[in-house]
Amino acid sequence: MKSLKNFKKEQMKDPEFAKAYRDIEPEMNFIRALVDARTGQNLTELPNKETLQAMQDVLHGKNLSRTYDSADEVMRDLND
């Protein structure tokens, strides 16, 4: 049985896989940061709209009246 690390290393040799992996890396980093922050505060429920709004306000301080429905929307604005 392969380890995840070895499997990823093998898959990264495929240019199409490597590009897809790199394309989602910023979103995955954002998700990891959310999980780390929530774990550090012993929070187990998914973020609600108010939490996403507060994160958006802190992260880039623009569109303060915008309410986000998902982390995907936050990521889209952060990447603009």
C-alpha cells in the first residue's frame, strides 16, 4: 500500500494533474487556515454567513457591505 505522500509524488509527474493541483492550492491553503483557526478555538460547526463576512472584512477590508454565501465567493474576491 502506498503512502499518500508517495502517491502525490507519483501523480505530480503528470503535467495535467500537477497543473490542477497548483490551480486549487490557494483555495486549499485558505481552507487549511480556516480549519486551523477553528480548531484552535475549539469550534466544530461550519462557518455561517456572519463568520464569512467577518473573515472577509479582516482579510482585505473592501466591499464591507458584501455578504458571502460560501468560502468559494470569498476566495474569488481575494484572488481579484
